Amino acid sequence: MVDTWTGPKSGARYNEYLASQKYGQAYVPGQGAGTALKQYTTAQEDAAKVAQAKTDATRLEEINKRLAPVYNPLTELIGTQKKAAESRYATNQADVKTIFGALSKVADADRIRIDKQFTDSIAKQQMDLAARTAQQRSETAAGVAQAQATGAERGAGPEMAVNPISVAAEEGISNANAIMSNWQGLMQANQAQAQIDVNNRQTGYGQQQVGALAALSKNFEATMADLGTQEAQLKSQIAQATAAAQEAYRQGDAEAAAAAAKAAETYNLQLLKNQGSQNVANTQAQAKLQGIQMQQQGASARAAASGSGGTTKKYSKDIYGFQQRVGTELRDANAFNNIADSVDQAVTLATRRKLAGVSKTDAQLGVKAKAPTNAEILSAWKSLGGGGKYLTYVQDYLKNYYSK
């Protein structure tokens, strides 16, 4: 690898070295300017990817900061509503179970109360009937005894085998017992029905609890589904807003890149134009300087030729002599000026043709186009319409008097 250049500062190898230096690459002779550019381009692309990733992350953070005041309150509200719905569901579920649990306990107490109420009532009625029956029989017996004693005192005759009073009393007791039996049966039937009613109510409480819990669960699920839909819509809006902001950034990048590319293209084009103009100006200036030098160098030759006394027309070998010869042979005093002006135009055209072959990369490296050859200038002169009687003199001018 070469870190310094010691060879001639021209040619393909030197251009390769300049490329490696410009792109920060170690130069290997023969690698070609394109290798350094490719290595540099790859490194730049990798660095650009890392930089773009950092830029994207920074931009996303900035986007999130801008969106937070808009969407965070809504997101937090949905989260709060979800927690409130869950809390209400748990509370209501517990309340339903507590209420119907209490009702079930009331049913158990109702069974005991109903049994005691009917049992106590029947027992009391039976005891009351027994007491009344005993009292009735005692009073009947006393009345019969009194009647018999009174009859005996009055000579009522022999005692009756069956006392009608006793018969009537027993008949009344019998009827009371029958009524008591019927009433007891009715009370027991009512007791059984009351127990059935309690059982039915308890079963109903269980069914109502199941229904209430099912309705509560359904309402809870509907509420959570609605909140989930709102949350999904909100996330979609956030995603759309984020994407729109990122697209705006990308659009700005694209516009900036396009503007930069246009500016670079304009700069490179102007650079080439400037180089071309400079080269043309340098070439023309060199030609004029050379002409002046040749005029000075031929002054003595002209003096010698004029003082020789010869009869043959001779012209000095300098540019001044060439000017005299052209004017005389073409019989046109402006012939030399026409030739010089047309060659200057041809030089400009030939130089531009050379510049067109210089790549932008070489131009950026400072590589300049070589000066056009006489053949290239003559070709440009012909393409501008030159030819005819001026061709021989233009060829002579380029070969002997024009300096690049």
C-alpha cells in the first residue's frame, strides 16, 4: 500500500492515488480509481444506514412527544374505564351472591318458623279442646247426679239406664273432636303448602341469581368489548398520525435530497464550465504570448532579409512573415486575422469536447482535461465550416505558429 506519492503527477496511476486519498482509502497500485470509490461508497452507505436508524429513532421519539398530549389522556381514560368496569363487575357480582345468599338463609328460617307456628297452633287447639271436653264432662256428670238426687227426693221412680243429658253431652264432645280433626288436617295441609312455597321461593332465588349473574357478565363483556373497540380505534389513529408524521419527515428528506442533488449537479456543471473557460482562456493566452515571442524572435530575421538585396520575395520565418505571406498569396489583407479567429473558435470547440469526456468524479478530484491536439483542433475547425483555400494555411499555422 502507498501512503505517499513519489511518481509523476499524471496518468491513470496518479488518478487512482488521488481517488484513494480523497475517499480515505489505502491505495494499492493497479486497484483502479473505482475501487477506492466503491469502498468509500460502501462505507458511506453503512454509515448512512446507522445515521438513518438514529435519525428515525430520534424522530419517532419526537413524534411520540408531540402525539402524547393529544392521545395519552384518551388512552388513560380508556384504561381507567376498564379498571372501573372490572371493579364494578366484581362488586356487583359479590352483591348478587350476597343478596340471594341472604334470601336462601331466610328460607331456611321460614321453614323452622312455619313448622313451629303450625305445630304450636295445633297443639294449643288440641289442649284447649281436651280441657273443654273434660270440663264439659265434669259439668254433665255433676248435672246428672244432681238430677238423679232431686228425682229420688221427689220420688221420680227408678234410675234411667242412659241419661239423655250425658248422651247429649257426649254427642257434643264427639262433634267437637270431629271438628278438631278436620281443622288439624287443614292446618297440616297449610303447613305443607307453606313449606312448598318456601322451597319454591328458594329455587326461584337460585334461578334469579343465575340470571342476574349471567346478565351482569353479559353487560360486563359488552362494556369491555366497547372499550376494546375504542382502544383499537385510538391505537389506529395513533399509528396513522405516527405514519403521517414519518411520511412528512421522509418527504422532507426526499425534497432536501433532490435539492442537494440539483445543487451538486449545478455546481459540477458550473465547475466543468469554469474549467473549460479557464482552459480555453489559458490556451488563447498562451497562443497570443507565443505569437508575441515569435514576433520578437523574428525581428532580426526580417531585418536581415530586407538588407540582403535579393530579388526573390522572401518572408521571415516568424508569425509576422507568415501573416505577410498569407495576405500576399491570398490577396486578402484580413486573411491572417480570419485564420487566427477561426482557429480560436476551433480551439474552444475542441476543448469543450475534451471536457465532455471528463467524469464528474475526476472533475471533483481536480483532474483536468488535456489540451486538444492539432488534429482535434483541425477537426473542430472543419466542423465549424472551415476548408477550401484556407486549409493549407491553417495546417501550416497549427504546425508552426500556434502553441498549445
